[in-house]
Amino acid sequence: MNLHKPDVLVTDAEEALTLLKEGNARFVKGELSTKDDYAGIRETLNGGQKPFAIVLCCADSRVAPELYFDTKLGDIFVIRNAGNVVDDVVLGSIEYGAEHLGSPLVVVLGHTNCGACTAAVQGGDVPRNIGEIMKKITPSVKEGLSVNEVAAENAKAMCAEVQADEIIKHLGTKVVPAVYDILTGEVNWL
């Protein structure tokens, strides 16, 4: 199996994307790589991290990118929040991963049956802080779109916000949107 090893530096976005796609294919097939040397991996990572990708995804408990990309500790720099929305704190985390950790790829990853997207589609009153999340998702809500289509549109919109970031542009970091299907386990690249 072609599995990324933490001591191998991946600096090319296309190679990073290929590793994620291959890992997801293994996950979908139920053929996950063996990861039984956690003590050794922790020892290696104690000296620092060099994740090959940054993943912005939802905080939903059914969403676990380390699993569905079949990665090891230290492979991906994960940022999670309800609705996988972008704000200054998230952008700062992405900038850190790209600039200081050298990750060449950012994946903005929505998912099917997203509760935050469902709330945005349904509308109505929400508490102030949840309202801040809704403000980011609501522009993706369009007449006739299903919740899953809104999740895809939101991933694309958040991807555009990351792509517009000056540091991400300066570094030439590749940014791609995707949607994880909770039922099939497949990541669909948009």
C-alpha cells in the first residue's frame, strides 16, 4: 500500500491530494492501513509536525477526516467547527498550517446531512453565536437546493474565502472544496 509515512516530506499539492484520494478509497472499501505503531509515530512527531494537508471540516461527530482519509498522526492539520465556516480565527489557523508547517494543500470539506446547513435552510431565530455561523452559511442557501446541495455550495463559498487570503495566494497553496458522504464514506471533490 502507498501510505504516507510521517518522516517523508510531501511538498506538492497534487501529491497530497492523491494521498487523500487513495486513503479515502481504502476507507470506502474497508481496507484501512495498519496503524499499530502509535508509540513510534508519537516519538517521531515529538520533534515536530509536517502535515501534508490542511482540512477544514465540520465539528459533526460523524465527520472524522483522519479516519476517512486513512491517515496517521501528523499527516493532516485539522480545523473543525460547525458548518466548516471561515472566520479570522480559522484563516489564521490555515495560514499557520500553510506558512509555518509547510502544508501545500487546503481542503474545505462539507458533509451530507449537515446540521448547520439544515438550520440555515430552515431559517428562524437562533442564539447570537449560532447566528454568526448562520451568517456564513446563509448565502449558500438558494431556492430549491437540498441541504446536501447547500453543504456543497457552502464548501465552495468557504473555499473561495480561503483562496482570497493574501498569505494563501502568496504561498501558492492549493485550495479545493469537497463533500464527505456520511452514508457511503466517499469524499466527492467539487
